[in-house]
Amino acid sequence: MRRPRPLRHTAAFSAGLVLIGLHTGLADAANAQGDRRHVSEPGLPTSICAELKPVAGLGDAPAAGGDRQRIQDALTACRPGAAVRLDADADGNRFVSGPLSIPSGVTLWIDKGATLAASTDATAYDRGKGTCGTLAKQGGGCLPFISLTNADNAAIVGDGVIDGQGDRPIKGGSETWWQLARRAQREDLNQNAPRLIQVNGGHDLTLYRITLHDAPNFHIFMNGIRAPRSGASGSIRRQRPATPTA
């Protein structure tokens, strides 16, 4: 049986460095390969279709309610070329959500001071087999926190934070997502934990100025994406557990 990979939030950080490097090194690499496209830094959106502020008391709501529903409704209704912006205000700065999907042409903008946190409720991500948040012979039991599926010209931008809460206990238990990964290593099994951002297909994806923090699994997983935007850049910060998990 194939042994599980080491703590996946660590591997994702390495992948994130590639994204950061796109902004500074892609022009030289493109020229060396005969690619004469002009490389420019992305900018923040000029058109906003919805502006959301924190609502007190929603907390770590299940997948069908709380911040997830209103954020997803805004993303789904947003016109291509515009953004849904999450803003901090005097009453709070934190949004807690289950899985979100970004459509083609739409930008999720997390403004400075705002945090979009992934719910710690494993049932919110479960693919219907009841395995998310557990160990099994096979992984893949969880939906990603943010997914982009064949989404052309979509973006995640802003000076805010996407917090995967990988260091926080899974709702209903005492074990964190990271501790689940450590236990998978010891028991020669696979952890079922959500990836923070997963991209399947599509082209011209922009990740700009955003901070990705403490993913339960990979920070960013890309599959079959075509021609990522030349100026894409990002900021990824990780945090290891303060002490080794037993």
C-alpha cells in the first residue's frame, strides 16, 4: 500500500513559491522560450457586483447556511468581469464558510483586514461517503474549500487572508487536520482532508496579493489549467504545529 505523503500543508507551501515566482521570473523564462507576450502585473478589480461584510453570530455554520450561502449566492450571481468583495468593518473581520465555487470571469476579492476562514466541520466538505475527516485506504473524500472548475479568467485577489484552519480541531473532536495527517503516516493510511484551493481546467487564472494560511491539505492544487495568467502572484504563509503531534 502506498504510504501517505508528509503533512500536505508543507508540500503546498513549496508549490506556492512557484506562484510567487511567476510574477518576478516569468518574463525572462517566456523570452527564453520564444514567447513574446507582454508580462504585466495584475491589478485589483474596478467593478464590484457585491460587497459583503461580516455578520455577527454566524460562526462555524454548516455547509448550507451562514457565510457560505451568502458568499456563494453572490459569486453565482456576479457578472463576468466583476468581483465579490469581502470587507472588514468595525463589527468584525472574519467570514467562516464551507465549500465555495468561483465561476468563469468572476473575482473573489478579500480586502485588507478581512479573513475568509474554512469551516472546521468535516461534514461540510464530505462527498457523500461520510469519509471526510477520517482515515481510509483511499483519500479524496473531501471537497476543496475553494474550487474553480473550467473557470476561465477567474481570480482570487486582495490583501486579506484565506485561513484553512488546519491547526484547529475538526468540529466535534479534538484532533486537528494536521494531526489527522500525522496519524495517517503512522497507520499507513490516507487522510481525507480538504484542499484549500483546487483548480481543474480553465485558463487565465489570477492569484494576486492574497495570503493563504494553514491549509488542511494542499494550499493550491492545479490540474489541467491552460496558460495561467502571466502576471499571477501570491503570498503564502504557513504555520507548523508548535510542538510535534503525537
